[in-house]
Amino acid sequence: MPYDSLKDLPEGVKDNLPHHGQEIYKEAFNSALNEYKKEETAHKVAWSAVKNKYEKSEDGYWIRKDS
């Protein structure tokens, strides 16, 4: 089921990603779910989209990549 808002995202996403990362995740998930029709695939696509713009710091926080 697609996510209507950021508050609907899984706790692991809401609790770890910054706001912009959550937006990327939501949009990528919804798009992938629409295309592939499988939640597992949509989650993988969403995390991949986040990792294009963010990386985990040594202390475990998601930070924007220097592009």
C-alpha cells in the first residue's frame, strides 16, 4: 500500500532519515510499488534512492552526500 504522507512511513525510516531523505523514500517507494506491484521490491528501490543522496556517517546518522 502506498504511503500518503511521511507520518505513514515505517518507524525505521522515520526514526533514522532526515526529512528530505524521508521524502525521497516515500516518492521512490510509491513509484516502485506502482511499477513492480511488490512491496519488498519497492522498499529496496526506495532505500537505493535514498542512498544515492545520503550516506551513513561513522556515528550512524544519515547525512547528505557531497556531490
